[in-house]
Amino acid sequence: MILLPRSPAARGVGRATILAACLVLAACNQAQPPASPFPEPHRPVSPISSRYLNEDTRESQGEFATVSRLADVRPRMVVADIGAGGGYYTVRLSPLVGPKGRVLAEDIVPETIRTLAQRIQHERLDNVALRLGQPNNPQLPPGSFDRVFMIHMYHEIARPSEFLWNLRAALKPDGRVIVVDADRPTDRHGTPQRLLVCEFNALGYGLTRFERLPDSEAYFAQFEARAPRPEPRDIPACIP
């Protein structure tokens, strides 16, 4: 068989076709990120809310006093306020842990962090630091925290298995995770107790205290690391 040389025009068309195919392939690769090794959640997620009630209402209900007592927060502790929002817990944890304790306030919304920074500076809370986290990773330093507070925000976490897996490394050996949430579906700004316990148990956490908070539909749940942190592929999925 004799191969005839292609004309310049034909060669140009061929190159254009190859280039177009490469661009399409690149776009497909960008549109399909690598699959997550963590199990897909089987529950809806509530949108991020800037605040849960107002601070005066929460104070009148004694929320912080009750939660901090149940969590046994003491001077010199290092604590984290995840999804700190306006800082209701942050500014009250600061004097509770004292000048030799530390508070890390974390949020994933840059504007919220900027506003909270102004409040921290205005109130001269020298033992408070701020951290901009990621939706599936709070970006906490490892082995650092006696208590991690997740207050009225757990239902906003889109991938709870990945979030809790990343959180595990931040706890001290006897550290505890404190969740306060409403006992209602996750798309109604709450988390049913059974689902919450299942998702924590799947990551090796054990429930060590559970209390209903007075004058509200909220609850206090405390978890501690009781089993090794599993590999992401070994985490079972929880069904609401």
C-alpha cells in the first residue's frame, strides 16, 4: 500500500482535532475529582446559620453555664470552639480556662473570622487564637485539646465521617468532644441522637455522657476516643 502525503490543510485539520480532543479530556478530568475514600453520607445537610438565637436569650436560658459545667471545663485547659460564629462560647470560655489556658476559635467563613477577631481584640482576650478551617477539616493542631466544642453546628457538616476522622488527631489522650444540637432531622438544624451516636461510633468515639438541656429541645452529648481511628475505607456508613 502506498501512503500519499497529506496536504498542509489536512495536517492543520488533524492537529486541530487532536487539540480539541485534548481540551475535552482535560475538562473532563477537572470536572471529576478523585473519589473520596470516606463513605458517602446518607443524610441531608442544613445551610450554615450565622447564629443560634441571640446571646441574651441563650444567657437567660443558662446555656453556657450548663454546658461548661457538664463538660467540666477547668483553668489551664486548651479548648476549641468549632464553628465559633459570633463567639458566644469563645468569649465565655476565655475567662473560664484562665490566662494559662488557651481557646482556639474556628470557623470556615472568612468574614465571620474577621468579625470575631475584632470582638476578641476589643475585649482583650489574650488567650484566644483564631483559625480558618475547611468544611471537612477543622485544621486543628494535633494532640492539643482537652475539650472540643461543636455547638449547634454539627448538622451543617456535609461529610461527617471525614470531618470526625480529621478531628480525632487534635485530641489529647483524655480529650473530649462536646456536641450540643437539637434532636430533630439534619435538614431542620438538628441531629437525631441515634444518628449522632452512630456517626461518632463509626470513627472510634464512645458516648460518655448524654443530657437533655433544660427549657429547650437541645441535648448535650460528650464523646471520647475509645477505639483506634479506622482507615477511611473501613468506616461504616450510618443510615438516618
